[in-house]
Amino acid sequence: MAIKAGFFTKSLANSQSKNKYQLINRIMIEELEAWFFGDIPALTKAYPKVSKSLSQNAKYRDPDDIKGGTWEALEKVLQGKGYHQGGLEKLRAARDISPHMNPTENTSKSFQVFYRCLLEIIEYEKN
């Protein structure tokens, strides 16, 4: 689909080394909220009532392996502290949390894969 849309993918560039790529294909398996659990300091800056020691709770240590769904877990944590009482507003939560995120410190493995791909594209474009 990417090639049909006119993008030059990394795998295609690797087979034709003279060309620069524009796209790295990745499939995101877990929900975006796992990335928020991967950056508890960002979460607590956006929502100060949330415990800064949340990541010490065994349930949240591996943000990509939170059982029962990460958006449901985030909703429960936030509602327990008085936020998003009418239900988790995902877009609002993303806007609240993401400005505080530190990509190099995020503990979500899926986030780190995504982040490394972005850095790779940026570095590739410099050359």
C-alpha cells in the first residue's frame, strides 16, 4: 500500500541502496495508552493527583503488558484520582500527557521501537 501511494519504504531502499526511504512500516499492537504508562512522570505532570510511584505497582511495570486493556487501566487510574469522571476522553488525555513526555526515558518497549524508527528516519535524512 505504501509503494502504491508513492512512498519509498525502508525495505525497498535497502534492496536499492542508492535511494533514500520515506517510510518505515510498523504495526502497533498495543494501545497508545501503554505509551503513557511508560512515562509516569509525564502522566503525573498532566494529572498531579496520580501517584508518582505508580510504576512500582506490579500491574504497571511493563506498560505493554497491562492486563485488561491499557485504556481501561488509564481510565481507572485517572478516575480514581477525580479525573475524566464521565469516561476517559482519549484525545484530551493525549493532549494533556504528550507535551510532558520524555521519549528517551519512556519504558514502553513498543514506544521505544517507534521512537528509534523516527530517529533513524531523521538521521537518514541528514545524510
